[in-house]
Amino acid sequence: MTDESQSVLITGACGDIGRSLARVFARASARLALCDLVPPEAANSLVSELQQLGADLAPEPRRARAGGGRPVRGGGDDFGKA
């Protein structure tokens, strides 16, 4: 990552590839917004793991998503803003 703040949106964040990417970007100090269609327990597990790595997670969304998708963490109107 560069000295500038970087924001990353990861879809499928609770899957094997998404989780691995989230770890890599968390260690690189990127701001993360995560999304997946999973039960809350799986989402909470990922968020807890990334918080232990010191991840900068975007704030909880303030609006529902269309199509039944559940944001894990992040999104909303302020994603990508420092």
C-alpha cells in the first residue's frame, strides 16, 4: 500500500478467498468494506478476526441492500472517504 489511505471493497468476504484477501489488506492498513451472504455468526467471526489484526473497518451501513445481500461490515454512503 502507499502512504495514501486505500479503501477496498471485498465481496464474498467470508469465503476462503475473500477472507484471505481481507487479511492481506488489513495487514497492509487498507480501509475495508466487506460484504457476503452469510449468517451473522460467520460475519461476526470475520470481523472479530480482522479487528484483532488492527483492521480499519468501514462503519456499519445505514441502509438495507437490495436483493437480500447482507453487508458484513462497511459500505454505506461514506465508503471510500477518508
